[in-house]
Amino acid sequence: MTGAADLRTLTVELGDRSYPIIIGPGAIGDSANFTPWIRSRQLLIVTNETVAPLYLARLTQTLEPHYRIASVILPDGEEYKTLDVLNRIFDKLLEERFDRGCTLLALGGGVVGDMTGFAAACYQRGVDFVQVPTTLLSQVDSSVGGKTGVNHPLGKNMIGAFHQPRCVVIDTDTLDTLEDRQLSAGLAEIIKYGLIRDLDFVAWLEDHMDKLLAREPEALAEAIERSCILLPL
């Protein structure tokens, strides 16, 4: 189990809606990264067909001593970010008789996070949710800031809500299974933040790019943390 000393924590300061971002290797293997922020015993994990075989069992094992857990596995892909697919989350919540004190947990990339957050914003007029992003792009972008929603045939992300998570848990180990193309997409977003807001960070990225491409955990944690600090909310 990874110790707290191996993890980085920063806080998104939003008054009474403030929440922590916990970053580091093995983060999903320690229930202490979740239990202070999940207020109900009812927990629904929302993931997709790609991520579920990789991390759902491990996360469930971490959390099941503390919560009554149900899960729903969505199809993977931007084309499934629709109201029809969103209803699968509501169906599971209602089948399990989850009340307005429940928590939804998004385990996956940006599509899973957006849909889970929107479902949480809508279910019984708003329930808690937690982000566990598993792609580099979602770790430095969509998991932070509370933007949630689904697409419509006439426009992308045209149906949604702002709904802040209770916490964001970023396990850098999940990037070991990420496709090179998706890693590059996340790195491109990180470079963009540096170019816009912190040229010293750009210099750091240049010096550490080999380590980032090699998925070295400490370099990735540093890049993710600095990106979350720079992220315009």
C-alpha cells in the first residue's frame, strides 16, 4: 500500500465547496484517500467497458469494507455520451434504491467523469460525487472544475450542469495502461497550460519530457499537480 508520504494533495478553494485533489502512485489502493469525503454508505461506481477490467475490482476491494457498493459499466466512447446512455446510471440508482445521501464515483476518462457528474447533479436534485480519472487528459482537465454534461445531436456538451466533486483521486499508476496516443493528448494539454500561464513550467517540461514519456511516477505527479494549480476554473 502506498503511504501518505508518497502522495501529493492540493485543495481547490471554493469556500464551502472546496475539495482536495490527491495525486500519486497507488492512490486507489488506500481507502483513507476516500473515506473522509464520502458521507454515505451507498456508493455507485460508474465506469466503462475499457476501464472496468483494469481497475474496478481493485477499487471495489479498497472501498467495500466501508460502503454498500453497486456498479454500472457504460460503453466506451464519445459517441455514447448521450441522454439515453445516461439513463443507465439512473436505472441502477433506482434499482438499488439509493437515496439522496448516496455518492457516485466516476472511474474512467473524461466521458465517464462528465456523465457521472451530470447524473449526480440531477439525481434527487443533487447528490455527492467523486472523480477517479484514469487518463492523463482527464486528470489535468475535466476531472477538476465541476463541468459535467452530455452531448446532443445538435451540439457537444449542450446539456449539463456545474457540479463540484467531493474529491479527486488521481492514481498515476493508471497511466501505465494508457495508450501512447492518449498519453500524448494529455501531455499536449499540460504544455498548453504552461505556454499560457507559466513559462518556467514549460522549461521544466522540456527538461523532464523523457521521464514523462517513460511514465515515471514522480515526474507525472509533478506535472499533474502543477497543471491542476494552473487550470483555469
